[in-house]
Amino acid sequence: MRTVRKLIFGEVLSAIGFVALAFLALFVFFDLVDELPALGRASPLDASLRYGMPQALLYVGLLVPSRLYELLPIAVLIGSVYGLVRLAQGSEFTILRTSGLGPWRALQTMLWLGAGFVVLTVAIGDYLAPWADRQGQLLKATYQGRISVGQTGAWLKERGDDRQISVNVRAMDARGELEGVRIFEFDDDGRIRQTVQAASATVDNAAGLWRLRDVRLREFVHGTQAPQTRHSTPETLDWPTTLTTDMIAVALLKPERMRTADLFRYIRHLEANNQTAQRYEIEFWRKVFYPLSCLVMVVLALPFAYLHFRAKGLAAYVFAGVMIGISFFLLNNVFGYIGNLRNWEPWLASAAPSLLYSLASLGAFGWLVLKR
């Protein structure tokens, strides 16, 4: 059995490696083309720093782990289909079957291969890709000024004993300093207590406070008469909060680029402050189920080994595998968007495509085995 596994794994792994390398080369080219308009621009933080080709290549290189994480399942499918079709076309898989490689043993062999890619996907998606993506964002912020989301930045919320606070951070630079900070504090009755606007802020996680600079403070005094407003413009202001740098970075980065543990902590923070977490919950469960799609891919590929091939039929079956993979990831994204719009259970919206394709592939595999 060791010889059989060595033959199958060698053929399939070489095909997967070739497919992954080809896709990565294509996406690296596209990412590099996207960086070309920014070449030669001076950094807003230091005019002597210019974003050149070495920095663009380094940034594109830091994106490679994220691209590999996104492409690995479809590379597993295409590579597995190609490798198994090659074995079947050369009658090697037929010889293996007549030598005692039964359907369930073949399925078990492919599942072991898929399990290895599950572990690899988890390692890349939870450790290597988030670190590399963060370094890439900091590199971009060093040469282009800041990390931001859209025109309004990131919104966070915090609840105290008798207050509710909404915080808006427009951007964060490479040094971890915040830009364009706005703070709105309300009492338990929903009446506004004060607003704070600061040009910049430094987060002191150890002391549990933000040091605001260039502050404009408005305090609203509510009484029996009409509320009164007090204005002040202190140069600096220490604002106590439990919001840390990690929480701000999580809010400014895309959910799909976060670590699973960071997503879970951020969801708990949103729920503790009565904020909707549907989008982040779907991304969390997608991160949980996404590595398991490698198992779905190898199960989808296995039925191709039981088909009969002509000399010119290899490209057609590989193309069929490509289309199946594309349809899987399209459905995966569609279920995520629909689940967010229709307020479905997050785990169901994330797991449904994998379950549907697993049942379909197992059904096709069983039908081919029974037919033969």
C-alpha cells in the first residue's frame, strides 16, 4: 500500500504544485501591475522616502501567502483531477484497481492527501498570511501614509456603567498612530454627553488610554432647561478606554485577512456592545470551513479516475474540473452574501456549499463504482 500511495501522491502532488505555481505567477503579475501607478510617489511622512520598484516587489511578495491561501483549494482540485486523469489515461489506475485498490481504499488515500492540505491551509491562513498581510499594510502605510477603510474609516463601540461610546477612526499610520479620531459619548437615556474630535492619537495599551492631540471638546449639560454646551480646545487629552491597537487594526483590515482567533475576539467585542456581528460571524465560520474544502476538492476529483479516456480527452476533463472548482467558489461567495442579507445562521451559510458538493461528489463516486 505504501507503493500505491507513493505513486498516487507523487503524481497528484506534482500536478498540484504546478497548478499552484502557475496561478501564483498570474496573480503576482496582476498585483504588480496594480502597484505601477504608485511608483515614484514620495511618502507623506518623509519626503525622502519614495515608493519604488523594490518596495512594490516586496509588497507583492508579502501578498503571496494570502494569494496561496485563496488559491490552494482550487489548485488541489485541478491538480488532483489532472493527476488522476493521467493515471487513468495510462491505465495505471486500472492496474491498481485490479491489484486490489478498492473504491473505499482509494477514497481513504485521497482523503489522507486532502487532510495534509487542510493542515497546510490552516497554517497559511491563520499564521503566515495574516502576518505577511499586516507587514504589507505597514509597508504601504510607510510609503503611502496610512491604513484606512473607505472614506469614513472604522467605527467601534464601547459600553460603560452609565455610558455608551461610539468611536470613529479615519486611518492608522505605519507607527500605529491614529488619524482623524471622533468620539461620541451618550448616557443611558441616549442623550449625548460630549463629543471629542482629535487630529491624531496614540494608543497606550498598558495604561488603557488614548492620548489625543489637537482636541476639540464639546460637553452637553442636560438639566431642566435647554441643554447647555461647553467648548474647549485642550492641546492634549487622555481618554480612558478598553479599545486596543489590535481591535483598531482588526476593524481597519478586511475580515477575510484576519486570524480566526482575532475574528472570534472581535465578534465577542461586538456582541458585548450590542453591535451586529453577522458579517464577521460568516467570515469566522468561513475561515473554519474553508480549509475543509480541500477534502471536498479531492473527493470531487476522485470520480474522474473511474472514467475511460481517449488520447485527446484529457484537456476536456481538466476543463470540467476547473469549471466545477469555479462554480464551488462562486456558490461559496454567493451563500456568504445571501446569508448576510437574509440573516441566515452564519455556520449554515458558510458550510452549505461544502456539504452540497460533498454529497454530489460522493453520489457521483458511488454511481460510477456501482456502474462498473
